Amino acid sequence: MTITIKSAADIEGMRVAGRLTSEVLDMLVEHVKPGVTTEQLDKICHDYIVHEQKAIPAPLNYAPNGYKPYPKSICASINHQVCHGIPNDRPLKNGDIVNLDITVIKDGWHGDSSRMFIVGEGSIAAKRLCAITYDAMWKGIQKVKPGARLGDIGHAIQTFAENQGFSIVREFCGHGIGRGFHEEPQVMHYGRPGTMEELVPGMVFTIEPMINAGRREIKEMGDGWTIVTKDRSLSAQWEHTVAVTETGYEILTTSAGCPPPPAFITA
């Protein structure tokens, strides 16, 4: 596997792209409410990225091998949709949960982040799933430092989520990122400690666990993109872009409105 190690100048470019990505998610907070459609949210994001940020929405027309071009500027995955939900004209309802996944390209660099939004008043079960998924992402981030291995990240996420009674989606993973949207390495959200690639300063990748309230099995819908849980149980995902530093990690997708790290990180 060929992993691109980023220089200090490269990471500075990625900081800018990451901050812009996070600021799109900040901007969305006031717009996610009952009655709005994900298509409307897509247009709001597209216009903001292109006209305000003078940047490019990476998902639009993105076409990896075997896929038809993705038709929208963001991914919007509602309730039992796991990832890659295509925005449409269905209005969000009170109690829905939605993952909004944003990737911005600025000066050739990618920033990639997603957050869970609870529409109106969510159920206790939905709120718990979103909160545990957020903590699970941070359990993985916490393992990032030189000399650690990718398996340490996956193991931390898997054991935490499964101990809470949830399941980990295995078919999709985090990924290296930089000039390319998806680079090496693949970052699994399950695994054994001490296995897989060793982390070195300058590696940059996403950590983005997809966690289901029910079983882990998934299926692809007829649009060729949207992934859903087979048992129609709720699914949640959070994502940050993370750089390995000399002493640990740096989150590149942060902004003024970014949710703070959990207490076990700041303690």
C-alpha cells in the first residue's frame, strides 16, 4: 500500500480545507428542521461552498470505479440509511436522525467530515445511538500517535460500540485523504490491536465509524449509492479528518461551531 506522507505545508493546506468543511456543517445547524428536504440542504451547501467559500464540493459527479457519477454535492443519510444517501424531496420529520457528510476541495486539498443531526425532538434511543457513535469515533482518534497501528483504532471503536450493544458496519471504512478524495490507507472500524499499518507523522486519514442500533448487515439500494441497514434499524456516523503528528494527532476538520471532544478526551 502506498501511503502519501504530507509535509507541513501540505497539512496547512488541509487545515484550510478541513476548516471550510466544518464551517459548512456549522452553517447547516439552523437549517436542519422538520419540513426541510435534503435536496434543499444540498442546494444550500452547494451555493455556500461554491459562492461563499470559493471551493468545490467533492461528491458532485464523483465516480469511483464501478459507480455512476454521484449526482449531488453532499451525502444525506436518514434514519436506517447508513451512508451515501442521495438528497431528495422527502421532507425531514420530527424525530428523524440524519447524517450530513461534507467534503470540500480548496486549492486542491480535501477536507472530509460528517455530523449527526437530530430533527426536532429525537427519541431517547436515537439520541443514545448518536452520542455513542460520536464517542466511538473519539475512542478511535484517541489511539492515533506515531508507532500505533491502524488495528488499534479499529479495535478501540469496535469494543466500545459493541459493549454498548451496537454493531459496526464492516463494508465501509475510513481512508487516507489529501490531493485525492480517497487515498491509502483504509481505516477499519473493527480489528485487532497491534495489527495493520504503523502510524507515522504526516499520515492523514478519516475516522468515520458507521454504527447500527441493530444488526451490522447492510444492503445497497437501487440508486447504486444509498446503503441501508438490512433490518431497518437506525444507523449513525460521525467523521473527522485526522493528521498524525510527532506527539499524537491533530483534528483538521474543526471550526468555531464544531462539537467539543467528549469528557474522556479533555480529562
